[in-house]
Amino acid sequence: MYKYTVIIISCFLFIFTAQAEVIKDIKIEGNTRVSNETIKIYGDIKINEDYSEKDLNRILENLYSTNFFEDVQIELANNTLKIKLVEHPVINQLIILGEPSNKYKEQIKKLIKSKEKDSYIKNNVVKDTEVIKQLYASLGYNFTEVQTKVRKIDNLNLDIIFEIIKGEPTKISKITFVGDKKVRDKRLKDIIASEESKFWKIISRNTKFNQNLVNMDIRLLNNYYRSIGYYDVQIKSNSAEIDNEDGNIELIYSIDAGNRYVIKKIITNTDPVIDKNIFYPLNKDYQKAIGSYYSPFTIKKLLDKVDELIERNNLQFIEHNVEEIIEKDSITIKFNIYEGEKVLVERINVLGNYITNESVIRSEMELDEGDPFTNLGLEKSISNIKSRNIFDKVEYKMSEGSAKNLKKIDIIVTEKPTGEVSAGAGIGTNGGSFMFQVKENNYLGEGKNVAFDIEVDADSLKGTVNYTDPNYDFLGNAINYYLTSSSNDKPDQGYENTILSAGINTTFEQFNDVFTTLGLSATHDDLQTDDTASSSLKKQSGTFDDISANYGFTYDKRNRTFMPTSGSILRFNQTLPVYADKSFIANTISSSNYKTITEDIIGAGKIFISAINGLGSDDVMLSKRRGLSSKRMRGFEKGKIGPLDGTDHIGGNYAAAINFEANLPNLLPESSNTDFGLFLDFGNVWGVDYDSTIDDSNKIRSSTGAIMNWNSPLGPMNFTFATNLSKASTDVTESFNFNLGTTF
């Protein structure tokens, strides 16, 4: 036996030595711009070491992966490694023709693989052509042609010319919803991002057809339907009909809403190794959700509470998933909580972020290097990055680490344009208005928001600059800086004033659904009066400065922020003087409650109370006095209720309103594109601190009426028909009000 073992080992050693050879010399041919030493480093070639056939293949792969060489041939004989190379030509210039905008030229150069001073690789150029077409398709130019030409300078240098023929943009002429949709077209058009093209919509990108926008529409529609209980909704957009006359497209979304499901039961199924009593406090939350319509937002809130309990009890390597069991028109929710594989995160690589700083992406990660790995943490991290809305795509890849219990994670992002320009205008019985805004959501690649907007109406001009860091110092808190200038001209009341203000504030989630706001602001108020102003108003003329601190709390239990159908939101805010020429203290509290009474009636009850009082002998400035908006007190002209100084309504030290609303979405035929609602308003504006001879106008006002919201060809129009139930003799009533608003 021993004899046979020796023979086998000897044969193995003979075969091994026959296939391996020691490299004692290296000869390289064909390289002009890449030095011999660089080739040795990239190829990982070392003198006086054995190289097998497998090792030579690895050298070949290493050299090809540099993208420096078009052809590589390797031969090892007589202890000499011969390398014959054919280098790729170098791209001297990338020339883009047919695109006048330097912004898009730079965007193209960032997106394509071919780069100036890099190797010319034909396969990359073919891919670059498709990338350019996709970029223009995302801008609505779906029939763009790209022609590629190569201009040879010499054997080793050339220019690449991309000639772009954009053609005309493909506009969305009409958006139609068909099938068993159960929701009106008007509401669905409010939900999706795509818009029908109108002659005045000269700025909006969303009137141009592109597949990414359609995909977003489908996600938004899916989320909306599922949030109101249509668990198995099916949405398709396979139909996009092209008009042969103008080349525009009619988008047709086919919707099968399916059944509407109620949550019947919620179960927690825990792994035997986990103490199930840890999750017992969830039963109270389960009982609140049982009986309501299914919503993924409800499930997410419950899962967040599961995660809190896991973190609070320091449970590691814990995973969970959700089973949704359908039984007729009800769903049983089953949370499976179990111990996952005990694996650590060895490394996280961030790829594709050629604009955004890596720290912005890492700050949204729930996992860090060295942390216990869970699929839950990874999925949450991806969700957090997507929620920043600065990337077109966010994907991940996992691979094994250097040990069995380690994993490597690649986070792959695709950048997208993050600038926005918007404009809007409105006209109504209270006059006209115009708004313009420029916004950048990823300023300097740091994930920060910068916005500038202007608002103009018949009496005022206001401009604001906002700078927001959504994740200040990577603490998870947003911080906002702002600078505002507003000018109000009231010739009929004999005054004008200019207000300059600057401030800083932060908002963060203090507890579940409880948000805290802290801020500091400085204001300069210049009030000028003329001879037509009242004597009391003239006494307030001059310039006044103040620095004030404010804080507030918001308790938000709405089922969703956009068009809520259940839940409530409660807000409180207080402003205190730090320094003021005229000191004051201001308090505001508001509450809104929503409830779906039937399929055809959605009710809302709202309360608003605001007060401002001077401290010591100081009176409250005219610009800070309280009033009620036309949405809180319908049936009265804007700013025309409350105390009267001469012939001028000056607002009060106090304002309060109670509103009851009923939205009847299915009352009118769907073809009317109109929502109908009823309201009952109670309100009061009272209190005058600067002149005791003026009546404080402490009287309850009330009105009732109807509201119609019509999606007209010119844009959304709002009509209010009101009748007064009670009023003060000095109030100015308004039985009809309309507003037309649209965006460009």
C-alpha cells in the first residue's frame, strides 16, 4: 500500500511541475503609453515565481480589465514571459452636436462610459448611444436619433462625435382611466405625476411622455388603491395611443380595483427562542387596526413598533416578515418574528454616485460595517435612500465576505436631475396671484435643498430663500434656514409696510407620531402711513425690530397626509420674545379630524384658535394681528371681519374658527369632473389692544353653503356658494367666491 501511495504522489508532483514554470524574464511588446512597470503591476506579475496555466489566464484577465488594451497575447517558454499588446486608441475629445444646452452636454458626458483621455472601446460607444437615447426619452423626446462618428487624429488618438437629432417631444394629449376603477378620474389625476399637455404648461416636464413617469404613475396608483383597502388591485398602462397628426400620446391606464378588504385579525408568531411576552404591548395597536380597511401604511406603522420593541430589548439578528391571508372580503395579518442567520457586515461599498457625496448615502443606512446583518435593516436602508428622491434607481448586491459569517454589500445608485422650476397663477373674486419657484434638491451633491420663490398678488409681493439640510450632522433631524422679504401696499387703508425676516428652525420626531419644531427668527418691520390712515394707525407708524423664539408640537394620526379619510392631526405653536421693540407672546392651536362615514360621505371637523398679546404696555403690531383665512371663514370677504378702525379692518388679538365639512365625491356624474361638498363654519376675530375706544367686535359669525371643485380645461376651479347665519354689522359678506389656479 505504501508503495502505491508513493507512486501516486510522485505522479502528481510530475504533473504539477510540468504545468508550472518559473518566470525569470519578462518581454513586453506593443506598449507605447503604458509603461512596462505599470503592466507588471496591473498584471500582478512577479519574477522568480511559479506560474501555471491558471496563473497565466489570471494575468490575461487582469490586463484586459484595465481597458487599456484591444488585444493581449501571453506566452511562457524557457522561463521567459512574452506579452504582446495592441493598445486601444485614446479619446482626445468627446464632441456633442445637436444639443445647445451645456447643462445637458455635461450630463451626457457624466452618464456615458466613454471619457476623454480614456481608451476608445467600440462596445462602450454602442452602449453610450443607448444611454443618450434613454436620457432624452426621460425628457419626453422618445424618437431621438444618435449618430456616432470617429475622427482619427493618428494611430493612437481620435475624437468621438455624437450627433443628436432630438426631434419633437412626445406630449401627453389625454389621460384616461378605464376598467373597474371604483374611484373617479378627477381623484386619480390628482394622484399620478403625469399631466395632460396644455398650451400654458410651458415649464412642467410632466406633460411629456416618458416610461419612467408612467412607471411612477403605476406605483402611485398602486399605493393609493392599496391604502384604501384594494389589496389585489391590478393596474396596467400597456396602452399608449399615438395621434398620427401631431405625434402626441393618449395614456390609458387599465385598472381592476378588485375587492376592498377589511383587517379581520392580527397575529404575532414568534420563534421559540424569543420571549413572546416582549411583543404583548402590540395587542392594543392591533385592536385599533382590526375592523379598518387594509392599508400598507397601517402595516408599516405596526412593523415600526415591532422594530422599536426589538431595539428596546437589544435583540440582535432578529428578522420578521408579514403573511397576509385572504378570507373572502377580509385579511388576516400574521407577523412572523424569528432569529436570522448570525452574520456580520464586513464592508459596504457605494457605487454610481458621481454627483452625490457618499456620506449622504451612508447617513441613510440602517446598517454599518461591523453591525449584525439583517435583511430587514438592508431593506430599510434602501427605502431610506429612495425616500431622499435624488436618485433614479437604488439597488443592492450582496456577496460573501472574507469569512463564512461575513457579508459584503454593494449599494448601487443611479443619479437623476434634481433641479425643479415651477410656476403657477390664479384668479378669482379676491383678485389674481402669481407664483414662481426654483428648487434644487441635491445642492452641491450634499443632499441639501435650496429653493427661491416669489409670490405676487394685488396687494403684496413676497420673496423667500430657503436652505434645508434634511439630515443635519447625520443626526436624522432636519434644519432649515430662511430669508424672507414681503411688501404690502394698502392704499385704501392708508398704509404700506415692508417686512424683512430671517430665521432658523428644526423639526424632528420626538415620539411616535409626535413631531417637535424649534426655531429662532429676527424681523424688521417698516410701517408707513399717509394722510388717509386713521389716527390710531398713524401712531403705529415707524420701524420696529424683534428677535423671537418659537416651539411647537404636531401629533399626526392621519391615515395619510394626502387627502386623508380617517385619523386626526393636532398642532400647537408658541412664539416668545427674545428682544423686541414691541414685545408680544403668540399662541396657536389647531386640530383636524377626518372620518369616512359611508362610501359616499367623508366628514371632517376642524378647530383653530390663535391669540397674540402685547407684554407690559406694548401693543401688537398691525402686521402680527390675527385673522381668519377664506378657507376657515367662508361667506365673508378676505380680511373683512373683526374690529374696524375707521373704515379699515385691522384684525384682532384673537381669532377662532370651527368648521364642519362633508365631502360627497360621488354625488355628481363622473363626466362632470366635479367634486361636491357641504360646510358649516363658525368663527370670530376680536380684541383691540392699542385703542380702547374701538369696538373689539366680539361676535360669533357663522355661515353655511356648498363647495364645488371642477377640473376645467383651464385648470382646477373652486366655487363657494355661502349664506350667512350670523354676522357683525361691520363685516363684509360674500355669497359667491371662485378661484382658478393652474401650474405651468
